[in-house]
Amino acid sequence: MQGQKLFSASLSKGEFLPSIRGLAKDLKISVITTMKAYEQLADEGLITAAQGKGFYVNAQDSEMIKEQHLRKVEESLTDAIAAAEVAGISNDELKGMLEALLDVE
């Protein structure tokens, strides 16, 4: 089944992904959900759409992957800072919370 291959992280650079409809059928999920997932992967630069052929996997280098994760961390921290401000949590309290969470890991 192609859907299982997609989630096993075994796709190589340049390899085409299953069709949106085919993957949706294999996974028994909505075509719209599948389309949104492909669009998100394309927005993140992980895949590219080829007119009339579908989507294929882009080459990935470790620096690009690190940058993508860095952006996600920054977004999450920005959201946490905004939530802390709304909740009246001081910067010192927020830093303490982060340090405590880091120690749990």
C-alpha cells in the first residue's frame, strides 16, 4: 500500500508521492485533508508540485531541516510569550517554566 510507504519515511529525493485521491482512499481519510497535508508539505519546502504529474520529494539537507525546526520553535515560543502576557506571568516565571520543562526531558 502506497500510504504506508509515505509514513515510513522511505521516500527518496525526486520520488513521486501517491496521488491525493489514492492516498486519501488508502488511509480512509478526506481528499480535502490529504490535499491540505500536501499543501503544508509544499509550503515547508519538503515537496514540489509538478503540473499534471503530482507531487515529488525535494532534496533535503540538514541545514534546511534545522532551519525549518528553528522556525517552528520560534513560533511556539512566541505563542507561549503571548499567552504568558495574557495570563500575567512574568518573564522570570516564564523562564523558570521553560527551565523546568527542559529538565524534565
